[in-house]
Amino acid sequence: SLERRQDSPRKKKGVSKMKFGIMTALITPMKADGTVNEECLVKVIEDQLAHGVHSLLALGGTGENMAVPQQARRQVLDIVVKTVNKRVPVVAGVVELGVYDAIRCAQMSKEAGVDALLVSTPFGAATSLQGCLDFFAKIDEAVNMPILIYNFPGRTGYNTTPDIVQALLDRVPNIIGIKACQALMPNTPMVAVFDTAFHQTMPPVAYTYALPYEYYEQDK
């Protein structure tokens, strides 16, 4: 089983200090002509902040990342980062078919000023363990910023199991958490794997199990 990771020389400075709390996955409001509905997006952001969420995810699964036109994705991130104005951390989804597109998306997200990335495993590809490790490592080397693993095997066809997560932690120093969407809750040892993580409300058939460590300490 996995244990809570301790500080090590390989961990990037400041990574463990980021706090996400309750994170909302934002929708991406679009107009009929395929452009971003900025007014609506700003209203959604302000409503979430007014109700006390602790962080926001842009262009994740709920934000229909792959359905948003390429030219509109940077606009979405610019709007979110500007509107939030550092009131809470902003996370950008990286959901791509291959590593080169994922790197470009990650670099664009970093340039837009987001605080962390939510990176899925290679989407729609038959991925080996080595391929998964290389995928995350190359993104990490390209952007050097906090990364959350996005595990949703129902869509990617690849399940990031506890053993794979451990291998990723050993290889990729900027990984700080995981969002896991799957039909069954994992075993108790998987709770509080990371120093910093987040949870959010999910549909009945999916769960986010990376609870903040202090919650686990309080309830175990």
C-alpha cells in the first residue's frame, strides 16, 4: 500500500504548500458561433467564489476540454485567471491524445498563469506503465509546476492503480495529488496518499478519494 509522502530532495520547492480544499470543475459556456461566452463564464466563477469554494478547475472533463476549439482554450484560461485574480488556486485540465499535444497544452496553461495542472493519462491509447511514466515525466520536465493525476479509466481506458501512482511519485517530483473518477472506492490505504489533494462532489458512480490529509487524521 501507499503511504503519505514525506519531503525529499527531489520535491520541487513550494509544491507541498499549495492547498485546494473543495474544488469546482467549471463548465465552459460557449456561444452559438463557437466563441467563449465571457460574460457567462465570469458569472459562474464569481458565483462559485461567493459560495466559498477553495479552488477552480478550468477545461477539465466538466469543462469539455476536447470539445473546446483550440483557439478558445487560451481565452478560457485567461478569463479564469484574470477573474479569480489569485483569490484561490486555478487548475487547468490537460486531456490530450499524445505527449506533444499535452506538453503544448501544459505550456499554454502555465503561460496563462494557472497554479497547477490536472493531467490525464494518454487519452484513448493502449498505454504501458513505462509509457505512462514517460508521459508524465516529459510534461513535468517541460513546465516544472504542480501536477495532479487525472484518473478516469471509463474514458481513457487506462486505470492508474495504486502501484502506478507510486511509480509516478517516484519518477515525477511535481505530482502533488490525484482526482480519481471510478465506479468503486479504493481500499483505505489509498486515502490521504498525498500531502496536498482535493475532493469535490461527484456523481453517485464516481468518487474523488484524495482527501486532504488533515481530514483523514481527524476521521481515521
